[in-house]
Amino acid sequence: MIRRPMALSRPRALLLTVLALLTTLPALGLVVSAGGDAEAHGTPMKPASRTFLCWQDGLTDTGEIKPVNPACKAAAQQSGTTPFYNWFSVLRSDGAGRTRGFVPDGELCSGGNTNFTGFDAARDDWPLTHLTSGATIDFSYNAWAAHPGWFKVFVTKDGFDPAAPLTWDDVEDAPFLTVDHPPLNGTPGTVEANYSWTGALPANKSGRHIIYMVWQRSDSQETFYSCSDVVFDGGNGEVTGVKDPGGGDPGEPVPGGQCSATRTTAGSWGNGYQSQVTVTNTGTVPMLGWMVDWNLPAGHRIDSLWNGSMTAQGQAVMVHNVGHNGSLAPGQSASFGYVATGSAPDTASALTCRLG
């Protein structure tokens, strides 16, 4: 079933949102069609992105971020440690799958998202994944939240210099791999949850390169961008330049990053009601975004929603923050509201909140 996005601004105005699906995929490059619904909000884990490996490098058993890798340490000095806790959020809400002409040169690794500018630094000491040119490997992309979409996987051109700012002229024109809605493994909201697919790496590559991934949701304009630093030296996925997570369990929710969601009823009438949900950062680190999930009672439906972006499948609902209310300091709150059709106000179903 295709999920319909809603991002409505007036409490009692019903707005039908038409889902705009991409009708064509690139003619160049390998296309992998896995079938089913893809569910993702994350970053590559194999080969891993800068944000993921720097989070692992900096994570301590107390939940603090203290990078050891010099490039990761420099990123923390420039952008702070908040992006490390939000390693899955290198996104543009207005991306709509755009690349060249949209993401500026020198800002490819952050996708032009100013929260992650520290990860755009031109250096040759980022954590590195060792690969073999032309080999077939298992790709893995973390699935922190549930959304359908496509992945496009690019690689830099021969002669790429990691010590120079990354520009679009450094990237091959066409993706070497395009993935159509790959399957989800595991439970979203954990590091183990992932999409997986198998594909061939580009042939005749050697030395240092960047594998650049673009993930586009098919139910909204939200688009994710990432840089994975690799070297084609005959390796089999070994990672160097990063320490172990330092005692923190990478399978648990982000250390220090927690949120809660509470619902109140603003009013009700014959066969409908209005509710408000308050999201609070209950963790110890700032958050760049949030998501709230719940299941509506049978026979209920949400007719309009404001201060949030909704994705629904059947009775399962997920609301993502919008641009102005996603960043919350510890203890800070934001809210969204909705009007629903239903026999009585929805007070029983549990709300689940997580960083997003």
C-alpha cells in the first residue's frame, strides 16, 4: 500500500495531498528492484558514511562524544557534537531528489544542511572503508524510520583528490547503482535496522574515492545525502581510522538522545475530535528532529494535521517534525495538532517518540 503524506496548516481544513511518484529511473547504471515497501531514515552503514563512522569513533560508554579520529574531531570542533548524535539526519526537506545545481559544490557531504558543515571538510584522514574494484558486495543502509524511497549510488571520477573540496565535477555523471524500494530488515529506531541489497562496485577504480549516496523518499520531497570514504585496494569492507564504540552499545537508541510525546484532547463533537501532541526532548543532548508513531483505533482517521508532516498506512501513523519545530534543546518542547473522525477522542493508543 502506498503511504500518503500530509502536512496541513489549518486545524479544521481538509487537504487532500496527491502523492507525486517518480515515473522514471535513470537509464544509466545498474537498477536493482527489490519490491515491497522500503522504510528508511538513516545513512549508509556498508560502506559507512562519515557521520556514522564518526559517531562510532566518538561514542563513549557514558554516552558522550569524544572523537579520536582527527577528521571527526575537527568536525566536532566546527559543528559541535549534536550532529554525531543525529548521524541519520543529513537531509533536506525540500530536496525532491535533486543533486547537481541544488546541493552546492563543497557541500556535498552535508547535502547543504548547515547542521553538518563540519563533515564537508576536504581531508584525507576520514575513517576509510577498503574495497575491491568491480567486486559484488552487500550494501547496507540504516533504517531509522519508516518511509518508501529510491537510492542512487555514485562514485567519484578517476583522479579524485580527497584533500580538495568535493564538487559535482568530481562525481561521475550517472549512478553506478540505482535501488528501487529495497526491503527492510530489523526494527526501525535501532542501528541494526537496515535496507540491504547486493550490487557490483564500479570496475577499473583504484586508490581513494568517495561513494556518494542519495536517498529520495517517494512519499515526500525529503532527500538524504551522504559521503562514504573508500579506497579501492583489494579490501573486503575493512574499516580503518575509527576506534571501537568505547563501550557504548551501537544497537541501542542514540545515547543521550531521548524524547517523549503526550496527547491532550482540545475538543470533541458528534463524530470527531481535535487533539494536540506535545513532544519534549527528555535526553541530555540537542536533537535536530523528532518522529512520533501510534496506531489509530479502528474506524478512526486523521482529516487534517498542522505543525507536522504525516505518513500513514492503514491505522499506523507517523508524524515527523516540520522545518521550524524540529530542533529542540534538552527540556524544550514542540507540539502538533490534528483533527480526526472517530466515535470518541483517541486517548488510549500509546505514542512512541524518537529522534528523527
